[in-house]
Amino acid sequence: MPRIPEDVIAQVRARVDIVEVVSEYVPLKRRGRSYFGLCPFHSERTPSFSVNPELGIFHCFGCGVGGDVFGFLMKMEGLSFHEAVKRLAEKYGVPLPKSTGDQGNEALYRANAFAQEFYKKLLWEDPAGGKARRYLEERGIGRGVAERFMLGYAPSGWEGLIRAASHEGIGPEVLEKAGLALRRRSGGYYDRFRDRLTFPVHNPGGRPVAFGARVLGKGEPKYINSPETSIYRKGRVLYGISQAREAVRREGEAIVVEGYMDLLRLFSAGIENAVAVAGTAFTPHQAELLRRYAERAVLCFDADRAGSEATLRGGEVLSEAGLEVRVVELPPGHDPDSFVREEGREEFLRMVGNSKPLVEHMLEKVQEVEDISSVEGRRRAAKAMAEVLSKVGDELRRDLWTRRVAEALGLREEVLRTVVRRERSEETSPVKVPSRRTVPPAQKELLKILFSVPELARRVVEEVELDAFEG
């Protein structure tokens, strides 16, 4: 993507009112020269998120996040730097050079947006979409939820999308780069998704970046997903995050499910603080994305062996990111979709309310398979639980659970702590310590704010050790 000239970026930055932009997301109150509110990137009860209009920067004293107005939009909406500049330029009337327009990644966004509208129109307005509509009806997914998630229908022909896109100036080469078309060995292109129900995957800013597509009736594979592209990394997005983020932030809790239909079922039941991993193993990037909006994650995966393994893997990643992780144990043979359909919304919410902390859940599983009355059984149980405990990122939480697990397994606390520390040291790669003469950019921003807000400077002096500062 062509770079936006520095003078244009400077012009946008000068014209933008950072307080006005941030206030669209965070209620702010003036205090001295700065404005304060609850941080949108982590859960807190006392406002520690500051915006300084004179310097044009924001900083959170709770989680350490900071930057300028472009950085704020990038984090809030999941935008690239180019997208953030472009959005603010449009909002504040700064013309952008034509060379920075619909090229590169922007062309892929446009192709995905076109495909989303094309598939959606076929689902609701074309006779060919009838069987997809019937499928949704049979699964109990109403039109309101389907339209909110922009579900659609990919036609059965080989070039339906390609032909329609060509009329809008979107060539098959762009569709291929966007993961929507495939190249024939003999030459030419054909649609990737055919005769399937489509599920657009949106980034946090609400733009479609990929698709999942389900076969209607019998056939394999049941689901086909977009490949990774320059605008889509499957380990960096969560299905439903743009629709769920406000509810997740409001509840301080995200229910994490596996599949598209699981999530749509929850939304159909009015449970909107939920996201789906949609066929991928949970990654640190997804955990960090979730941590922007919630402090607690409730895992609700299928009640089978694969679901149990996904719970452990996902739970460890989320726990390591510092979230409180809890687990819903569904009855055998159920997934969230089937459970809500058969047992109802209130019973599901009761299950969520009775969810168990991840460490407690794993302790019970270990005790089911290991005989802790024997030396070797207790040793294996201790090793397994030390591995789980080593992934708990919050130090206080790890300390409390280590004490609880040692007691449950009949171990000396200091012995288990030693094993946990060893596990953590093996997982943690050496960190390069920067020169004492180098002051990190985030620290510079913090110091700028402290110079302009004396009352905050006093608070930092009182509460922060000098060793926390570098340089």
C-alpha cells in the first residue's frame, strides 16, 4: 500500500481533536490540563486513562497503553495505520492524495465487502438462496441475527461472484488475493465458495476480512474457510468480536465458543457477550484482543475429547495473558448450540454462572485419571498441575492457586512452587535488557503527561518504585 506523505499525516494530526475522538468511546472528565476516564483497553473501577489535548496523546496508568490519536483508533477498531489516518482525514476534511486510495490492502477490503453484499443479497432476494434460508430456519436462526452477522449464500455456479465483481471493476486477480477465487490450472479463475451458507469474518472495526462457508445438506468438507491474506491472519481475529465487544465490555466477561453456529445460537437467545474461535487454536494475539474488552473469559466448548483439549490449550493461553479463566462443563454429547436449543437460555446462563475456574477444572480432571494415593500417581498429578499453574500470568492468582493445589494433592507448598518456577523458567525466553541510557518511547510519553499534570506526578512518585523507570 502506498505511503501517505508525512506532511498529510501531520495535517490530519493537527486538525484532529483527540478529546473529541476518544470521547466517542470513553466518557471523559476534565482534570487540570488533561481528561480522564475508564480505560477501554482493560477493566477498571477507578479512572486511570488520561488524554492530553495539548500533547495530542493518551496514556493509561493502569495497563500502560499509550500513543497518539492514530494509535488509539488502531487499538479500538483494529485498524491499520493507513486506515486510521484515512478515517480521520475523511472525518476532519483533509484531502488525501489519490495514490493512497483504493490500492493494495484497500482493494482486498473492497473485494470482501462486495462479496459480503453479493452473498447477502442472494440469501434473501434470490430463489437460489431458498435452501440456505430453510437451513437457518431449521437451526432456529432468525433473520435479525443473520443480517446482523451479514450471513449470505454463495451460488452453485463456478463464476457467479467473479462475473458480478467484474461489473464493479473488481478483477479475478484481486479476488484471488482476497481468498475469494482460485486459479485454474488450465487458465482463468473460479469461485472458492459455491452452494454454501457464508459467514463473513470481521475485524474489530467491523470490516469483512475473510469468510467461512458451510455446505448445505450432505457433503465434505462441511466447512471451507478463507486462506490467510495480507488483511487476514486467522490467529489474530475472533468471530463475532465486532458485534460482541460492547456487551463484552459491559459485562466484563466473554463467553468463548468454538463454532459459527454456537455463537449465532447464543446471540439468538439474547446472549451477546460471546465470541467464537471458529476452528482455530486460541493464540496469544486473540487473547490480547479479548483482554482489551474483558477481564474474564468463560470457555464453553464441545463436551468431547477435542473440546476438552481445546479448553486446556485455550485456557492456558488466556490465563497466561492475565485473564481470569473459567470453564463451563456441558453434558456429554452437547455443544452450546444444541444445549441452548434443548435446555433454553436460562439453563445455559445458570451453567455459565456455575462455571469453574480453569485450575480447579483441570485439578478435577487430573484427579479422575491419576491415583494420588500412590507415589507415582501423585507425582504425575503434580507435574501436570505445575504445567497448568505455570501458565497463570497473574502472579497473585498463581500464588493462591499453587497453595490450593498443593493442599489438594497432599504436597509441600514450597516443593510445588519450585516445580512451577522451573516450568515457567523453561517457557520464558531470556529478555534483552535495554541500555540504561535509552528511554523507551512509552516512558517519554508518560513523563510528558506527568510534567503537565502535577497531581498525577505526585501519585506516581508515591506509588511507583524508581526502579520501574529506565534511563
